[in-house]
Amino acid sequence: MAAGLADRIWFTREWGHVSGQTRQVNVRHWQRFGTSFKDRRCKLSIILTRTMENVIMPSLRGRFVRWLVRRVAAKGTTYVKPVSQQRQEMEDAIARIKVSKKVSVQPVVAAGIPGEWIIPKKNMGKRTLLYCHGGGYFKGSLATHRAFMAHLALLLEAQVFHFAYRLAPEHPFPAAVEDGLAVYRWLLSTPMDSKSIIIAGESAGGNLVLTTLLGARHAGLPLPAAAVCISPHFDFSFSQPAIRDNAESEVLYTLEELKWMRGIYLGPKADDERLWRHDMVSPLFADLSGLPPLLLHADSTEMLRDDAVAMASRASAAGVVVELKVWRGLFHAFHLFTMIPEAKRALAEIRIFAEKYWRVLNS
């Protein structure tokens, strides 16, 4: 089938408004029945295409890696381990991946924040990817994401800049948000055309993508050409249906672990429910008008699935051009496992999206 191995949800802004009825489209109904839905009374077109569960499954390699991730992640144990141990475990598991020799790695200090340029040795033209790494706001580093940055640099034929924003609990909110905006300001000052920049991130990094955009808009800075969020986390109130609907299918964490992460990220104010819905904490609840085109990817089994689905609906309602795709049967941020066929397809789709907006720069 043309749809391949993935279930897809496309949100295509045709007229620029979303009705309340459209926002209430339930992903569970799509999963159960498989349907196409198009409400012509509203100004958002939603197409839901389902690959039959008993006909096409995720790839064998994808299913094996999902099984392996479930075993290694030890779901439900995050908050019983010291943060230092979790950081070291992530370094040990990921940082050992070899970086392609087809790129150069150039350490840089950007506005006081450690970072790296990952640059293809072959000419890549006028294009820059600014990347915000994930890791639950408390782990992840230049080392853990360096090999993936090299992969993206070669795939996108772009120079990639990633940075080590300050981590919780030593540096709770708004430290990471401030660092994201500071790095974006620094990029613009190099100098660089904002339309040559696409900003991207996975998981917690997806949150920082949106808060950087919101901060740049508020500061009157020129916005980047587009943004990409992989398995993003947008809602610290944890009020989206998939948080509970996917509690069993999620392979990485539990709701209790997510609440623990909220606690260390927000610090002393973590119990303030008003803060949970603050624009720069949970960008799902922000005014999204004026943001650049947005690509959202998620997996059907993850607890954060509906963060992406709800953001697509709200952003499109605010007039943002949005593309959303929900893959099926894999796991949170599977894109980083580039050996999986579905990851290759997902990253190829990110390239197509990026090319569309970088093309404007070169036209």
C-alpha cells in the first residue's frame, strides 16, 4: 500500500480555521475503525488513513528494537535512580555510536552555551539546522546526539548546530528556555538569514523548539523558515487522552515518571497548576499565531502521541501551516534509531519537508 507501514494523519490548512467539532476528532476512533474524515463545514481538512493491523505490521527490525528498548529502559524505575546515574547510562548507551567521517565537528561557545557545528565535508549550500536534544529536561548532551546530528547533516545536506542547554534539576525552568532563545539570537548575529534556518528537536527538545519560536516572536526576532518536532512533549498538565490510553503500550516511562520529570524541571514551583499551563512551560496552551510551518511526528503507542495531535489542531486553528504524521507500533523518538526502516522513511519525510522551505531561500 502507498501508505507504507505507518498510520498517517495529515492536517492540511485549506482555509485557516478549525471548528470545535474538528478538534474533537478522537484518535482512538481512527485506530478502531480506520476512516477518512473531512469536515467541509470547518476550515481544517483532516485525512486519517489506517493500515490494517492484521495485514501490515511494523518491520521486523522495528519490532525487535522496540522490544530491546523496552528491556533496556526498565520502565517505571527512572525516579528511583540518581540523576547522575541516569545521565551516565544514557552516555554509555548512545555516546559510543561512531560519528561519520564525512562530517567535521567544530566545538563552539554560543552566547556562553557549549555547542557544536556538525558540517558535511561536501558543499551543503545555504542551509542550517538548529537542533534541541531531548532527554526529559535532565539528561542528554552533545555526546549523546553527535552521531545523530551527523546523520541529519548528511541527509539534509545542511550544517547542523546543536547545543548543551542547562539541565534540571541543577538548572530548573526557565534555564533551558532561556538557552534556546539565546542560541537562536546568537545564530542570527553570526550573521545568518533566518530563512536559512530550520529548528528541530525530539521529545523535551520539541518543547524547546516551540518555546524558542514563541520567545523569538515575542522579542520581535525574525523567525526561522520552518520547525520540526519529533515525539514532542507540549503539555505539562498531562491532560491529553494518550497519557492514559497508552499507559500500557508506552515502552519508556510511566505517568509517575513524567510527573517526576515535571517536578525536577519546574523545581520549587512544580506543584503550581497554573505554571503547568504557562505558555513557555506547555506551549500547547500558547498563542501560536504567526509561527512558521511546523512538521510533527509521533508514534501511535507513545503516551505523548496526543501532544503532537493536539498541537497540530491548535496550530492550524491559529493559521500555522502544519503537517502531522503518526506512525504505528514503534516507540517514542524512534527516529534516532536510524537502522530501522521506519526511521529511514521518517527522516526522508523530514528532508522533503525541509527542502520545501529551504527551496524558497534558493529561489
